[in-house]
Amino acid sequence: MNALNEKNTAAAQTADDKRRPLVEFRNVCKYYQMGDTTVKAADDISFKIYEGEFVAIVGQSGSGKSTCMNIIGCLDTPTNGFYILLGRNVGEMNKDELAAVRNKQMGFIFQQYNLLPKLDLTENVEVPLMYAGVPKKERRERAHEMLRMVGLGNKLKHKPNELSGGQQQRVSIARALAGDPAVILADEPTGALDSKTGREVMEMLKQLNRDGHTIIFITHDNSLAVQTQRIIRLEDGHVVYDGPADAPEAVVTPSAAGAAPAGHGEKDGDGR
């Protein structure tokens, strides 16, 4: 039985390797020039994220996590290397194509919600659908459906300032889901919330992942990262860990423990 289980596990891994990644970084670098100093915000970063994963990109300030988020979200492009999204090289896209990807393939959840104060909740959720050219009747129906899904079906005409922080973040989640994106990119989505409301938002993200959504979760908080399926940990622009969120190495920063996990390609460098 053990031999059979090992064979099945190996077969599943082989099948996984043959899948096309949803998001792929190939030796991605992002450098900035500050006077005579070259700042290496991302330095030779490689990873693959597959459909249906819940991945945390973790690191402290200066680690490169925000740089990776901006590149994944097509808000920035690499200096060197390749970012492949849904099989396409993002570096070869023009501004209009990048804007289309942001609008149709990415669902953004921001720490500060980024809701438009003069619009009601329905109108806020409709904004990306309007830019995507969705007809008015369809986008209204979709916005109502998303707001009901996040538990705000009784507040469709409320303005953001009439809601609590947790409720505003629910609107942000509804807006991210409205266009049925390939990737939900969540940037510190619990950072502006109290601990109880933060836990509720995390549970909502977990449920969305169980429903099949691919979620990339950007955070500095290990206690949140370990609630995902997989952690990509960054330090000084390098990947120092990429593996299961429930592994012991995922909790302790590898360099602080004195060694990087085998096979995860820790590199020396001074990039920030």
C-alpha cells in the first residue's frame, strides 16, 4: 500500500508539473537608480503559481514583495527577466494591452479599500465592469450578485462612509470578483482592520479559494501567511523560501534560522 501511495503521489506531481502556470516569474529583476546607487528591488526571482492556489508572498519592508505585487498586477514591468501571465509575455504588451489585463484578468483588493466616496456600493462594484465595456443592465445585476455574496445585499445604495472598515473591505472584495478575474491580488487586505474583522476577511478569502479562485496574498504578517496553502518568502529582493505554508521552515525566516531550505535557491545579494 505504501508503494502504491508513493506511486500515486509521484504521478500527481508529474501531472502538476505539466500544467501551464497561471503566473510565472522567470529570473525577474527590477532595478532602480538612485543617484550613483542601483537599488535591486527584485533580483533574479523565479516562481510559478497555478490556478486554484492560495499563495502568500511574505516579507518585511524592503524585501521586494510590493515590487512583485506591482509586476504581477501589471502596474510595473521587470528590468530584466520574464513575467508570463496566462502563457503571454507581459513584457511584450503595450499600454493598452496592460490596461486590459489589469481590468479583465486581475481583481485587486487594497489595504485602504480605495472606494469612491461619492458612489454607492453598487456603483463602486460596477466601476471595473464599466471600463470593461459590460452593458449597464448586466453590470448592475452582477454588482448586486457580488454584494449579496459578501453579505451586503441590504446595503446596495449605501455610501462607503456609512459602513464599517470590515464592510468596506467586503465591498472591495465584491469589486475584485465582479469581473471574474483569473487572479485575485490582495495587498495587506486586513492591515487596516481590527483583529476580529481581519479574521472574518481571512475566512472570506479562504472560502473564495475553496470555491476555486486563485488568490495571491501580499503580507508582512507570518500569522496570516501560514493560513494560506503556500508561502513565497522574500528577503532583500531574493526568494529564500518557497513551499508549503504548514512546513516548519515557513514560519521562521530561513536566514534567521541559519540556513535556507534545500532546493529553494537562496542567493546572496544586497538588493532591496
